[in-house]
Amino acid sequence: MPEAISFRVDWKTWNAKLAKLKGLPKHMQVMAKSVTIFGVETLKKTTPRSKTPGDHLADAWTYQIKGLSPIRIQIYNAQRARELVLRILEYGSEPHEITPRAREWMRFEWRGRLCFAKHVEHPGTPAYHMISQTRYDLEARIQSLKGMLVRRFAQEVEGAR
């Protein structure tokens, strides 16, 4: 006969154990916020920064947490107008030619010098994978926290024998 999992619960103490676990949803919410802040900070560190002054994509990562059951977490970049740049940084780009859109010449700064060109051969951008790596790290951290909660619940139930 295969081994079975069996346990006995004393219903008199079970209600006391459940009362202890009422703080669990709040605990889960605090853990969700902690994991989310970890994700935002990771993205801020791993998003490449240009050397030009001004607002950087790396500083625009933020989050929203809604609900309790289920807890819905959204990490996003507040500079939505620069979403194409984020995609290029995440997945990279092949070498390509850049040509002016509205004028005959392009004007840009490169290595501290003002430059003019009719076209530029861009060498391409490496893929940084900062979003997918952060998602992977968050999923692993969430699985670890889920395991911790299950163990805590099991300890409470086991104590109710």
C-alpha cells in the first residue's frame, strides 16, 4: 500500500490557529511590496544609462500594487513615450543606417563634438535583457516566499494536532 499523508486536527485549537493566520494576507501584501521594490531597484541598476544629462529611462521605473486576493503587481517605466528605446535595450538591434527624416542633414553630438551627417552607420545595440532577467529573479523570489508561507502554514496546522 502506498504511503499516505495523514494528520489529526484538534478542532478546539484549530480556531486559535486560524486566528493567528488572519494576519497572513497583510503579511503577503508586505512581502509583495518588498519583492516589487526589489524588482524596481534591480531595473534601475541594470537599465543602461546614456551619458547625456536629463531624465533617464533607468530612473523612471515605478510600480503599482492593487488588490489583496489576488495581489496584482505592475512594474512599468513612466516614460511611456520612450517604449521603443526600452525594447531596443531589452532585445538589442542589428547594425543599421540612420538617415534624417525631415531635413537633408542630421545634427547630433558625438564624443563631445557637434556633428553633421547625411547618414550614419549605426553598429547596432547589444541586448541587455534587463526586464526578462528581473522577471526571472522576481519569479524565483516569489516561489521562495510562497514556499516559506506554506511551511509557516504547515507549522501552524501541525501545532494544532
